[in-house]
Amino acid sequence: MFLIVVDGRHLPKSVPGPPVMNFIQRVRRKVFRPRETIEGYENPELVETIFRKTINYKPAGDWPLVAGLRTVLDFGGGAGRHYKLACQLSPDIRWAVVETPAMVRRAKELATDQLMFFVQIGKAADWLGSVDLIYSNGAIQYVPDAFKTIRDLCAVGAETMVWHRVPISDGEPRREVQTSYLSDNGPGQSLALKEKLVTYERQWISEQGFVQAHEGYRIVERGPDAGEQGTQQFKFSSC
Ligand SMILES: C[S@@+](CC[C@H](N)C(=O)[O-])C[C@H]1O[C@@H](n2cnc3c(N)ncnc32)[C@H](O)[C@@H]1O
């Protein structure tokens, strides 16, 4: 296992990231390292932080990917942060987030007739009817079985699948413990909260396995993802 610290910028390229830390903030982090560590994406404090930051989040900008779309399944979409931008650009869009049980329980307070939260991919797809786009940003590396999840997503039969911030390994797949600051999780401005460290296990996914799991799809775009160092982005179209 490796220990790394990341700054939690988890955004589609069209969305500005959290403010870059100034010198004093960086020094504070070095000197006052949080004493407490919480674990996993289902930790209630982490879920609550992401939920509250998403409510406060006011995205702006363009996102051509969602222009004109009617239905999107967002795998690992948190409390709906990507929907907040998408609905500004496509006001009638319907958006199904597939998330952990803990996030779905908390975020369903934000559900509307256009935004819904599901634990199961099949239920999300049923609610959407036909699915124009499957979108996933920085989430597939946290699921217990990434290839099964990809196959389940392919079975939905969306025209297009777009992946952002996928950690692709150079060789064999490997698992590591990722560490971030609690305040860096979730979109937009930090909340005034007691700082903690958060750990979660993530997988570096083999390129061959990732591509092969996309049964019935072909790659139309791929490249490094500027949203997170070392990760890749992909766009697949159905064959
Ligand atoms: C780095 S965050 C990315 C959130 C969002 N997509 C974004 O770009 O800000 C990873 C997300 O994956 C979710 N996640 C982790 N395990 C999951 C699972 N088994 N199924 C669905 N979502 C999961 C987490 O709850 C979290 O919201």
C-alpha cells in the first residue's frame, strides 16, 4: 500500500476548481496536520461535507458535452454537482446519479422530477428510459469490481460513455490508499469545519482490462486528464 495526499480537484474541464491554496494555507497544512482520520466514501462526515458543499456550489461555464442531451446517467456523481451545471445549459435534461447507499440516503433530499439518486445502475436506467450519455468522473477507481461495473453500465445501451479522471496503470492493476483533506472533498468553497484527513482505497486499473470491459463500444477519444495528474479521460461510442 502507498500513501499519497491529493488536493481533491474533481471536476469536468469546463468547471473551475476550488481556489488554489495561497502560501499561508499551504504552510498551515504542513505545520498543523489534522490529528483525526476518517475512512471511506460512506463515512457520514464525508457524505455530509460533500452534500452541504454541493448545495452551496454555484457552477458557471460551458459544458458542450451535455448540450442538447435529454438523459444522463452519472456514475459516482456525488450529490449531483455535475447536474447543477448541466441543467443551466440544458434546462430539460433528466439526470440519474448512481452512488453509494450512504450518499443516496443523504442526497435524495435534493431529488426532483429531473434529478434522482440510485444505488443500482438498472434502476437508474429504468427511470431515465433511454439513456443518451453515461458520464463518470473520478469514481470507477473506488468500486470493488471496476470491470463488472463497466459491463453493467455498457448493458444500459447508452449511445456515448464518457470517463474522466480514470487512473490507468502502466502495468499490472494495483490498489493504494489515497488520502485527502476533508475540506477538499466536494465542489466549490470549503465549509468552516474541523479539518480531518480522509482515506479511501482506490485502484489503478489496467488499460487492457478497462478497454475490453466496454463490450459493444469503441474508443473515439482518449488522452491525459488535466483534472487530476496521472489520470486519463475516454470517450466511447456504441458500435
Ligand atoms: C472523487 S469523488 C467524485 C465525485 C464526482 N463525480 C465529482 O467529479 O466531483 C468519487 C465518488 O465516487 C463515489 N463512489 C465510491 N464508491 C462508489 C460505488 N461503489 N458506487 C457508486 N459511487 C461510488 C463516491 O461516493 C464519490 O462521490
